[in-house]
Amino acid sequence: MSTKGNRDYRPAFHYAPPFGWINDPNGLTYENGVWHLFAQYYPDEPVWGPMHWCHATSSDLLNWQHHGVALAPDQLGTIFSGSAVIDKGNTSGLGHGVDPMILMYTSHGEHEQQSIAFSDDRMHFTPYEGNPVIANTAQKDFRDPKVLRNDKLNCWTVVIAAGDHVEFHASDDLIHWRKTGEFGAKENKLGGVFECPDLFPLTAPDGSTIWVLIASMALEEPFGGHRTQYFLGEFDGETFHETIPAQHARLLDAGYDNYAGVTFDNADRRMLIGWAMAWAYARHTPTNEFCGIMTYARELSLVETETGLQLASKPVTPEFDLREIPAQTPPSPLPRRYVASTVGELPEDLFHVRVEADEAFTLALSNEDGEVLNVSVSTEQKLVVDRVRAGKNDFSPIFDSGLFSVTTAQRTGRGKMTVDLYFDRMIAEVFMDDGTVCNTTLVFPEKPYSKATLWGKGKLWIGGMKE
């Protein structure tokens, strides 16, 4: 279970429940200035248990109001992951004078089947009496429905994770569904079981429309833990086709602590939130009365890079007052890259650090007890995040293992680099190369980091929250 820590690790601007366990974000929806976030939830203890959905709302994607349980287990099973839409035009007939919000989720019982619930007031949800709306007795893994409006066929489409692939089903009313296609059995480069798919269009730099299919992959720890990959291509109304293949899997995030990410429906921007945790050690993290947090929301876009078209992420963060830290004269004849050129004080627990450099460097965030989180760009042009000595790590041998302690990602560009690191109590989110390279990493320093040190030639900025 989540272990007792020596200090409060609750972040200031990343959603976490007041008490209990959360994992996958579900039902992300925007309406009339309100961002709705649902999540896999066990309200009784800070450990994984019979899954419910919790509900939270925000006006700015930073400050969240917790509304408790939205869905609870019923005769069909526990409530696994899914999505939500505003049923414009009340195609389901489940609204009472208004367009209802429809939640579609997996009923996890003897079999995994898809069910729906509806709400007029967006706060109280009634399971449909005819559930399941997509029955299943044949497939072991058949879950995590993501619903979207299909303008090509003037209907609804749902993408469902189905073992080594995803399935596409269509409906006119969100109740009666027909299968239209499959994708992924041949194209998946990571292996494992598909989970939490998402499908949406984005505009490429040349003005064309590219469809993006996101798929979280359940992998065994020896093969790298759970990761999220994405595919670029076309959606013909019935299925997805990968028309822009990649030699290697395109990862949404190089870190291990961003999983099951999905995007908000009905918004004018494509915003994604992920579960900032890894299954390999989630149950053991030292966070006391809660377990599990969400990442910052990230606006997604497509960017043309030297390695081709890539998905880019731009986080929604508090407003920070970035200030450049004056460089110091190296007191050594050693090459400058081996000398601390800039040292600055950090605001406690919540800050933004930026490095601009033309060559390899290391940024060290440290405290007086010698705990240090290292973020560097190597001479091989790789972003490296090293949490080997970043804080408490004895709660899990997997967390403390070499596989999970150091993560790397190849740059998508060359030359001058800008690295932005956003830190909130227990989570470091790093972005570079226009957000095409991302790394989300959990750390548990037993005292706040108090100093940022830049090793090598470059410029360092540090920012606390603007008053």
C-alpha cells in the first residue's frame, strides 16, 4: 500500500484526491468554462481497490474542486476506465429538456463490457438500465472506451482497447453500436496490451489534417514498464490508418510517470492529462493518505522536426516570475563543461527552471542533505533525467532500480536547446525541442530542493510563483 512518508508530498497544482487512490483519468470533458475530470478511484484506502469514478472540476486546469464518487460498482462489476461526451441534440434520448452528459465506461465483472451513464446536471449520474450497451463474452481484454463525434458518418464512434489492437464501433444514439474496424495488431512496435486509447485530429504545419491515435501499452517491467505511444495517419470514419509510419515507437513521454493520458472532449484546444505514476511502484509511494496524482494539462500540437512530424506538448502551469541567474567565473582550469557556472536559490516545492545552452550541460536540483535530481543533455544529444539520489527511494526496489532511475530521450532537433523544468512538490515535468521531447518523473526529496546548479556553459533562469 502507499507508505507513510516523513513529509507532505501533496502537490499544489496537480490534481490528487483528498483521500484514497486514483489512477487513469477518465471522462475528460469541457463545457461552458468548466473542465470536468473523472478518474479511476478507490475512496476507502490509498491503495488500488474496487474501482469507482471520482469527479473533479476546474475553471483553469490548475485549481481543482473534488466532488467525490460519480460512479460506483454495480451488478455488472467495478467501474473501469472510459470517457464522456456532451450529447448535443440528445441523440440518446436520455436527456430531460437538456443535452445530457454521457459517461461511457467498462463494466469489469466476469467479462469486460461497455456501459453508459447519463446526467442532466453534470453532477449526478444514472447508469443506463439497458447496460451493457456493448456486450462481450469472448475477449479477455476489452476496455477503456473513448467516444468522439464522427462527422464523416454523422454518428458517434468509440475506440476500445481489445488486447493487441483497438476496435472501432459506431452508433447513432450512443446505445446501439456496430463494429466498423480494427487497428494496431501489426503496427504496434512496443508489444503488450493496448489500454486507454484516444483518437483526434490536429492541424499539421502545412495546413493538412492529421489524425492522432494514442495508445497506452501495458508492458512487463523487464521490457520498460508501461508506456504511451502514438500513431499518425487518417481516420476514414470506420477505422484508423497509419499513413505516417515511424521506424521506432513514438513515445508521448520519455519518463515512466505519465500513463493512460487522454484528451478533453468538446474543447477548442486539444488538452491532455495523464496519470503521473507507474504501475510498477504506484502502490508503494510514500504519500500518506492519498496515492496517485495527475500531470499538468498539456496542449497538444503537431510540429515538423528534423526527424519528421512529431506530437508536441505545452503544459498549462501557474504563472512564474522567471529571472536570469548571473553566471559565475569558473575557479578552475578545467574545461567549462565540468565546472559549475551558475548557482541559484530555489523557491520551496513549486518552481520553474529554464536552461538555454549550445552544448552538453547538467542541471542539478539539490538540498542540504545531498539529495539531487540531475537533468542533462549529453554530447550524444540525449535528454537524461537521473533520480538515483533525488530523494526517498527505499520504498520500492523497482523504483530504485537502474531501469526506472535514469531515463533518456533522443532530441528531435540540433543546435541551441531550451529545457523547461516545472516542479511541484513531488513531480518534475521537463520539456525541450518545442515540447516534442518530454519527461515526467516523480521524486520524493525528504527536504525541499533549495539550490539549482548549472554545470557547463549556458544560461539559467529560476522562477517562483508570481504574486
